[in-house]
Amino acid sequence: MTERTIKRVIPALETSDGAGVRIRRSLGQTQLVRMDPFLMLDEFGSDQPQDYIAGFPAHPHRGFETVTYMIEGHMLHEDHLGNRGNLRNGGVQWMTAGRGIVHSEMPQQEEGMMRGFQLWLNLPAAEKMKAAGYRDIQPEDIPRIALDGGEVRLIAGELCLDGQLRQGAVSGGSTEPLYADLHLGAGGTLALPVAAHLNAMVYLYEGSASICGQELTRSAATLLETGDRLVVEAGPQGAQLLLIGGRPIGEPVVQYGPFVMNSREEIEQTLRDYQSGRLTA
């Protein structure tokens, strides 16, 4: 097996989004900083209400999927289809914008810590105009696989662990998304098979860890070279990091804010649809 090494490190930049929520953005900080099929990765985390209380009022999307992973806190998601979901510690909201959706993401707390991630996953041209969809994934529905070096919380995709093929809470899809939260104990090591045809990255958000002897940067998208095995070694305080992978689409990407299509003409049509109310018709 070929171990994946570090290809590129993209430190997250402080910025704000929505109605003034403070975030750290790695993928997506410019339209050239992406990893096919992923468009954006935001980390949010603060115990100061002024950093998150305004939330993300109603806004539109088309052409991709959003995956919100709530590590700590309470956020309410609602959309124009009538879907409503409460995201709490350890829960995930997986939303397919498809041909069009208008949704809001609003904090349901006035104090305390709110922490988590939002990932944008592109859709291929053949799927961009499919019906919008939504699913709320409860923490107890996310498999937790205990290994010698730590624990794998498998949100999406599949991994062969200890000789068993394990499925995440979400499986399938043309981009074969892999999304796992890795928790390593002090000095622990996790060796995970990662299919060679997937683009893959890790994102360290707690503790310290290294890959092939190279220390990982905290709060940075660390893109990995091609290979079929990932070995992560934790430091003396342990580590928590995301493993994210997907089959590249290899198509043109034209983005205008919350809309992601394949051409400028499609973006212009999307804007007309939104202005006329056809985006969500």
C-alpha cells in the first residue's frame, strides 16, 4: 500500500458570513482554492455570543450540497420545503440544494460554546438541477468505530477497518463522499485505507498530529497526495481531525455567491430564476 503524504497546506483565514458570524475558511477562501469535488470548508467556534448569535438568515442555493457538522451547540435549520431540523452536539445536516432551495440556519442559544463545520460538496452537471432534499442525521446514527489508536466517527462513505467494511451514516453518491471525524488518544496511531481514486484531505482542529513525520497545521486544510493508505500519529495530548475525501468531478466550476454551476450562462439563468421566484418553484 502507498501511504498518502502531505501535498499542500491551506491555513484557514478569519472572516465572517451570514449576518456576521465569525468563521475560519480554508477551502473556498478564493475560487481557486478548492479540492474537487469540494468547494468550501468553514470552521466556526466561539463561546462569545456576538460571534454567532446573528446566524444565517434565509438565503438561496443551487447546484451543490452543504454538510453541517455540529460538534457543540444548538442550531435550527429550516427551508422553503417545510423541512425543519435541530442540530445539536454531534449531529449532521446534509442538504442537497439541487435546482434550488432557500434555507436559514439560526442559533438556538444565547450563551455558551457553538462549534462545528460546514462543507460544500459540488454536484456534477447531470445532477445540478435535481430536486432539492434534506436529511437530519442524529449523533446516534453516526457509526463510532473503536480502534487501537482511537475512534473513527464515520459520517459518510465507507472504510475497511479491522477487516470489516464499515458504512457511514451517508453512503453512495456519484462523488463517493468520505467524511470522518478521527479521535486519537495520546500518542495514538490510526492507519486507514483511503481509496486511491479519491481526492483527500485532513483538517486538525484539536491537539497535535503528524503524517509521515510532518506535523499538521492546526485549523488548515491539509491536502494529501495520491495513495491508498493514511497513517496519522497523535501528539502527547491526542488529536481530533476531520478526514474528507471524494471522487473528483473534473468539470468547469462557475460560482456566483451561493450558486454553483458549470457556465456563466447557467449562472445568469439562475439569477433570473431567483429574481422571478422560479428557483424554488
